[in-house]
Amino acid sequence: MKANLLAAGVVAIACGGAAAHHGWGSYDASRPITVTGAIQTLKYENPHATITVKAPDRVWTVTLAPTFRMINRGAGKDMVAIGKTVSAYGYASTAEKDEMRAERITVDGKTVELR
């Protein structure tokens, strides 16, 4: 009985994580954009790090790479800290207003490829 409950819990957690992860089909790769501004918030967690950026025209939610990839490519939590200015190049969401997926970011003169 305990084994069945444990197995059910593992399946529920795994399915919940899969449901939370989204595909990249909802981003318009035919029209790249660049968003530049101050980082207002940071979520440095999986499945993807996320920042909000105060651009001149609006606040954007910018989806970055998974944290392990960010770290491996030199974009640790300190690089995308709140208050820093970032330039994010990527694709706007077709499903969520003011959201984008970043292909690369530049902070303090350092550019990091995220994909």
C-alpha cells in the first residue's frame, strides 16, 4: 500500500512538472525583438529562469534558459540581478502579452547565448 502511494505521488509530481513546462511553439520566431531595460524581478529557478524588464514602452516578462545552462554559460544569478540593465534578444509570445523568450542576453557588456 505504501509503495502504491509513493508511486502515485511520484507520477503526480512528474506530470505536474511536465504540464508546467511549455513548448516553444507559442513564440514568433519570424519576428525577433530586442528588449532593453532595468531588471525589476528575478526568478532564478527551473524549468527556466525568468526576469521582468522595464523597457521604455512597457514591462516585459523574459523567459531565460534553465538555471544549469545559465550557470554553464556564465550567466549566474548575480549577472541577472535586480537593478541591472539587460538587453534581451529573442521572440515575442503569441499567447501571452508582453512576454518573450530570450535567445541571448547582454548585461554589463557580456553577451550570453541561452539556446
